[in-house]
Amino acid sequence: MTVNPNVELEGLTDDPIVNQVVDLIVKRHIQGMEKFGKTMEDNQRPINEWVDETIEELLDAIHYLVKTKTIFDKFKADNKRLKAALEALEKGSFKNAEDKTEATS
């Protein structure tokens, strides 16, 4: 590997998010070294291949983000229905909450 074993990455900064990103970068670097056997600096691919690879990676990222958003949107809708049902239960009229939820869906 081309990772300096004397570098202490844990707690590198005061920001745990930045530390997590640094950790991910180093882990990804190690994966790449194991798979390709050379550093990014040593990789002499033509620029158009770098651009094509980046486009493919970003398209994958967009798919992952859209999937995540659909999960989040479903969670928000479910949460809204649950809140309405809880309010109805607290008022003693569960049937009215079901009607309201169906009307707003």
C-alpha cells in the first residue's frame, strides 16, 4: 500500500464529519491500490477516459440520491398519516382521521 503507517488519521481534525471523509478517502485509496496496483498519479489514462468515468460515477450517484429521496418522501408521508391517526386517537375519532388521510393522499 502507499499509505504511510505512521500517520494517525483518527481525530485528524476537530470536525468528525471531515474525519469520516478522510477515512473514506484512505479506505478507497487502499481498495484502488489492491485492485489496480498503482496510484492516481501513476495512472496515465487519457483525459477523455477520466471525464467518461466521472460522468458514469456521477450518474450512479444521482440514482442513489433519487432512491434515497423516494425513501425519505415515503417516510414523510407515512409519518404524516401516523400523526393524523395519533391525533384522531387522542380525540377519540379514529374513523375521521382515516377519511382525512385518504383525502390528502
